[in-house]
Amino acid sequence: YDLYALMNFLYRQHPNILEMSRQKSVSLYDYSVSKRRSFSNIDFFAGSKNFFGGKTGFIEQSGGNLVTLFQKNGKMVFVGVLSSADRFGEIEKLLSCVE
């Protein structure tokens, strides 16, 4: 529930954060070395038209984790998986169940 509440808060109060997570890549200026650096988003869904944003991560203790927001059939849908060996595949399977 906490992850859902956090994503709901971001969606309603700080959509710019989710906008950043939708991008396939981002270019930022690194003042410490005075040059522009590019970063690629490892989220499989980044850049997809129905992907509204999310957060992915991996740590040894839990494996792959992913919380996402998608727009499907005119509705905003929260889908999340924790402790997954295939977080992107599992999100696709869960999302396919949404009508």
C-alpha cells in the first residue's frame, strides 16, 4: 500500500518526477567536470506511449523490483512487483489482465 500511496502522491502532486522517469534517456550538465553527461533509463517501458512513469531497482536481498503507472483504457493503473526474477515480464503479464 505504501508504494501505491507514494505513486499516487507523485501522480497528483509532482507529475514532473514521473515525467522524468518516462524518458528513454536524459542529458544533464555535470558542473563538477564541466561537461554534459547522458544517462539511459534501464526501465523497459520508458518511452512507451501508455507508460506514465515508475521506479525500478535491484538489490541482492530482494531481487528485481518495479512500481509503475500506466494509462490503459482511459484509466490510470498502478502495477507493481517486488522480489522478482523478471520484473518487466511480470508487469506485462499483470497489465494484460487489466480491462
